[in-house]
Amino acid sequence: MRLLVTFTFVFLWWSLVGRDVVAYAAGGVALALAWTAYGHFVGRSGLPDTPLRLAGDPPPTTVEWTGYRDLWLISLPILVLVACAALVLWGRALEGLRADRSALVAAAPVAAVALPLFVAAPIAGGGGTEVRLEASGPVQVEQGAWFSGELAPGTGSLTLEGEDAGGRVTPLPPHDRVELRATLTVAGTELEIAAHRPLVDDPLGRFGTWWGIGRDVWHHGESGIGSDRLPAVKFDVALFAAGSVRADGEEVAAGAPVHVMTLDEGLELHVGDQETPIPGLPDGHVRAIWADYEGGAEDDLHVVGYVVGSLVLLVLLVLARLALRRGPAGRPGT
């Protein structure tokens, strides 16, 4: 797949931008970004497990995803340097390009991408964004139909520990990590809710779920994610997972959709779905709201991601501008 991406990209780049030193250097940065983006979303890695076999069923493979630090702060600068050097040397060998001032002009922003990323690599964590939420004490539990506004007092607690591994467009594991436990006592009934499996997709295919844990994104309202019967909410942390429900010690649901979201003031838990009520639960669902909670998501890697992305886009714009000034096939632009 990477060869296919590279083959198509290089010929398109030759046709659209040109074939001088600046164009090759700009193409190297863009190609490295395409390789890295492919690896982030759909380019999982893994080698066949031992023992290797040449006949019969192939051995299983342990699938792995490269973490943010290794992919964007270590692999990307290496790919930038390798792709730029390879394309420039290739162009020089095929077309006799000279290492004039344009090569130095192109090398400066390329180095500006690689060096800061290498410097930032030790600072960022090796995995995804860690998430931890806790709420306990008085809770308001919905009575009646979904989002009816009729809330009854109760007591309860919720603990969520997880990791947002980023966007992984695949049904194959590994995905976001989720460990959720909640207890609710309402009108003499004790509910126990546990969820350990992130929902990679909505079971009915209606909307996205951020592959389990979402960070700093809008949903509900007119967003197309969640329910349009709630106002749009921009949250710090949200979760879509599949879990089990026990009522007074007896299991009443398995694989039930579980949704958690932080609010400006409080934490909200949903169990069940408007279109598929859960038999055995009062009113076929659970909606609980705590007025306060503790925890959240680590922001260090999130901030690093914005800085890295902005820097790479800035360098791409600078290189594109230099390439366009040269005109097609290395001729000065008009």
C-alpha cells in the first residue's frame, strides 16, 4: 500500500509542481506526511507469530499500532529526511539538478520539521491520552421516557479509566482501552454497570463513536453523533462502550450500549438506546447525572499534537510557495 501511495504521489507531484530541487524537497515533506497519516489511521503493523509455517493454515499475527510519539515525533522526521534526500538525489541523478541556493532554501524548512519533532519526542508519552473520571454521592436518575426531564434522587458512583489511542479505522484490535464501573441505587433497586469493550462503531450504523473514547469534540444536537433530543455538547471526555447491567445482583443485559460524557458542570451516564429498550431495566434505560466529578484527560500529548500538526502544515505551505515561484519543471514562475 505504501508503494502504491508513493508511486501515484510522485507522478502526480511531477505533473503538478515540477522537477527542480525545491519541488523535490517539498514533495518529500508531503510524501512523508502521507506515509505517516496512513500509518496512523489504517497502517497497523505486525509480523506472523512463531512457529512459522510454509504449509497449512498461516500462523496468527499479533497486530500492533504505533503510538503517537513513535509515529509522529520519531517516524515522521525520519521519513521527512529520507524522502527529501531520496527525491532530491534521484532528481539530481536523472536530470542533473544542481545543488544551488534553492537546495539550501528547501533544506531549511525541512530541517525545521525534523529537529523540533526529535526534541519533542522525549517529552511526549509513548502511548495515547490517559483518561480517568470519578464521581460519587448524590445522583439524579431519569424516570420515564428518554430525556423526559423527570429526575429522581439517588446515590451512586462511577469510575472510568481508559486510554484514547486515536483514530483507528479498523474493526481489528487493539482499540481504545476502557475500564468502567458504576453503581446506582434508586427507589430501592441497586444497579451495577460494567464496560470493558469500546464501541468502534454504533451498532445501528447511525453515527461515529470516536472508536471508543473521544476528546474535545462536539456531539448531540445537530452534530449527527448521539441524540438530537439533547443540546449540542462540547465535552472534555466522552465514551461509547458495550457493557453489562445487573439489577439487585441479577444480570439483565449484556453488550448494552454505554455512553459517558463530561459536562460543564457534572457527569452524565447513559445505558441503553432509544430504539432498543433493555428489558429488566426501569423504563428500559438508565440516564444518571452527577453534579460534580473529578479527573479528566491528560492534555500534554493533545497540545503536542496541535503544535506538531501546525508546524508541519506551515512548512508545507512554505515549500509549496517556493515550488510555485519556480514554475513548472523548475522554470521561474510568472
